Amino acid sequence: MENTQGTVKAVCLSPRKGERKPPVDRARIKAGQGLEGDAHAGPGPRQISLLCAEEVDEVRAKYSLELTPGIFGENLLVQGIRVAQLPVGTTLSVGETATLRITKIGKECHAPCVIGRTTGDCLMPKRGVFAEVLTDGEVAPGDPVAVV
């Protein structure tokens, strides 16, 4: 069975769509919205995005690239859980009080990101996970993430 507990390695957000999301020290997760201050926050099934840190490490090693958190546009970089292997509908607890429900695995990229253009291999279309926020909370690097 896949690991059901992990940690938040990075929290990333950007006020504008279509760009990398720089890491922040902490952020507020709002039910029905996503991360406060992030351009993708709002109603709908893709309120927050997650990516597995180990998969980013694999791409980094394969292509000898410097890949900083948020480079793929993810909101939460999660270590210890291969989130793309969890089924749609899985509930995750994040930090002390936030809960998320996985709504989608992968996405269609309208324009290849710099990683996709450089290597032909971007993680978000295949391994990016999207979720809706069920309950509010704060999130910071080092916080626990667990399958509920």
C-alpha cells in the first residue's frame, strides 16, 4: 500500500495565472476557494494543486535541472505521498485543520511550461493533483499531510 502520511515541503502561490508560483512561509486555505492570494483560488474543482516532491526530484535527476518549488505551478509540494496515485475522491488532511478532496489527476496544458519546452516532460499534465477545499486552515512547510 502507498504511504498515507507525508509532509508539506513547500507552499507556493502567485497572484497571476500562467507563471511559476514562488514559495511562501505560510498561507491560509479557505473552504470552497483554495489558497488566499493565489490566482487559481475560487469556486470549482481545481481550487488547489498538489505535486509529489519525490517526482520532482526524479525529473531533476533525470535532466540535471535546477527545479525550485513552484516551478510546475503547484500550490503544495508534498513529500512522502505519491498523490497522483490516490483515487479521485480521496480526502487529505493538511496542517491542523484543513481538509481537501481530490477532484482531478492531471491537466491539459494550453502552452508548454519552460520545463516542458526544455525537456518535453512536464509533471502537471500527468502527475499534478487538483482538489477542492472542504475546511479552512493554515499551511506551512513541515506541516503534516495525511490520507483521511
